[in-house]
Amino acid sequence: MKDLNLTPIKKLEIILDGEHRAFATDLLDRAGVKGYTIINNLSGKGSHGFHSGHLMFNEDDVLIMIVVAVPEELVEPILEGFGPFFNSHSGVVFVSDIQVTRMVKFRH
Amino acid sequence: MKDLNLTPIKKLEIILDGEHRAFATDLLDRAGVKGYTIINNLSGKGSHGFHSGHLMFNEDDVLIMIVVAVPEELVEPILEGFGPFFNSHSGVVFVSDIQVTRMVKFRH
Amino acid sequence: MKDLNLTPIKKLEIILDGEHRAFATDLLDRAGVKGYTIINNLSGKGSHGFHSGHLMFNEDDVLIMIVVAVPEELVEPILEGFGPFFNSHSGVVFVSDIQVTRMVKFRH
């Protein structure tokens, strides 16, 4: 699928309380992220993954999921940037491997 | 990225009719899932993947996607738990490999 | 997990302006996709991945994400089908590896 220019890249899905949206998108902007998509009005409960502790959502929270596709070298600075925030706020970041189309001209 | 404590884990994306939300979250609770996030008000059509048969959505259905991150050993019991349900109801489960941040203290 | 009939498959997440929904679902139908799920009312900004150029969303755009699970051989024709569209419209396609349950009878 050479013509399709599929590029390996990392997808981050950042789930947090919607009231912290500006904080999160500012952090992404400063990290050099060129764009993001936000899924609004999620509901949720508890914590994701292995850990509970203070990482709790209530049914009443209005959560958002910020979806970003970033080159691998941005994953670490972004996660480090979110570290202090997640020490005192609920949320989680999912990291996965995806491919994106480079969206170059397909016409020949 | 040792400091980031990225942990491999499985993500389940469970798509079903919103009227069965309580059934699904109860099943997840009983399976030991510590939390989930729900994307509400999806629309959809047809079936996902290879199979049609009775796994049909209409454009009028109000679907939800329940997103959970679970350790690998929970995947099988959860899918088995949903088996009888999906024998008579529409829906699908996507399973994928992700990593989550353990959200430990980042300050040193 | 043989009994679970987990089948490897490709997930496409197609993000574009909601006004082009019918174009996109028609293209998927013609490519042989049997179903899809749509997350409505996303917000977004900028472009995903490495590339900016004309792939821009404004904060005011109402985006949708169309989620489809397809056999690998459909990825290339679908991406080729979207090529001309993405030459003149904003959007991105994420491709990832997932597994789906075949949803066969679990009762023995």
C-alpha cells in the first residue's frame, strides 16, 4: 500500500473532566501538537486500568476525550506534561499505535 | 520511557443499544472492571466486521460505546459474559492493545 | 481464547466535517462495508499528524468520526476512494489493528 503513504504514528486518547479542556489543549499546543479532536459529553465511572486511588470519576462528571495523533517523540513530553495534573485530578491517557494517511495527492 | 510507567493493557470498545447500558455496566462491574467511559448518542447502521445476520442496527437506534481498559486476563471472562447477550441483541466488541500511564507521581 | 473467535481486523476512524456524512457512508457502502458507527458533534482544531497545509478544522466545525471495522483487503480501496475528497476537504483517517468477536453462539 505504498501509494497510500500510511505513516505509523501514536494516538493519545486523553480522558479528563471537561472543565480542564483549556489546560489540556494549551499543553498540547505547547508540546507542538498540530491538531486534536474532542469527543464531548462522555459519562464514566471509576478509574481506568489497574489503579483506583484518587483517579475517580463520578457519574455526574462531564468528561471529554481528546484524541490526538502525534509522532512517537512527542509521547513522552506530553505524558510528562500531564503528570503533575494527574497527580491531583482524575483522568487517564490511552496510548496506541495507529497509521494515518498522509493525505497527499492521489490523482496521478 | 521507563519513568512514564506505560503499562500494556487491553482496550474494549463495546457498542450496543443504549437501552442495555445497565446490563453492560453491571456485567463489567461483576467482572472486576474498575471503571469505564461511555460515549453516548452514537448513530450507526448495519453490522461491524464480517458478520451480518441478526447483528443489525437501524439508523434510529441510539447506540453507546462503552470504553474500558482491562488487564488481559479479564478479556475472556468479559467476552464470555457478553456472549449470550449478543446471541439475541445487536452489538459488537472491539479489542485492541493499548498502553496506559500508571499515573504515579511524576515529581521526584 | 479459541472459543471466543476473536478475528483480527482493521479499524478505520474517519474524521471529517459532518456535512459530508452522506458522501462518506455512500463510499463505504459501495466499498462493501457492512456497517459503521458514527460519533457525532466532535469538536476539533488544526490537523492531525504531521501535516497541516489545507487539512484544517476550525473550532466552529461540527465534525463526525465514522468508525468502521473492515477486513484488511478493504483498507486500500477505501483509502483510495477518500483520496480525491481529502485533496480538497479537511479530515483524516486513522487505521489500527483490532480484534472483533465473531459473535457466534457461545452456548455449547
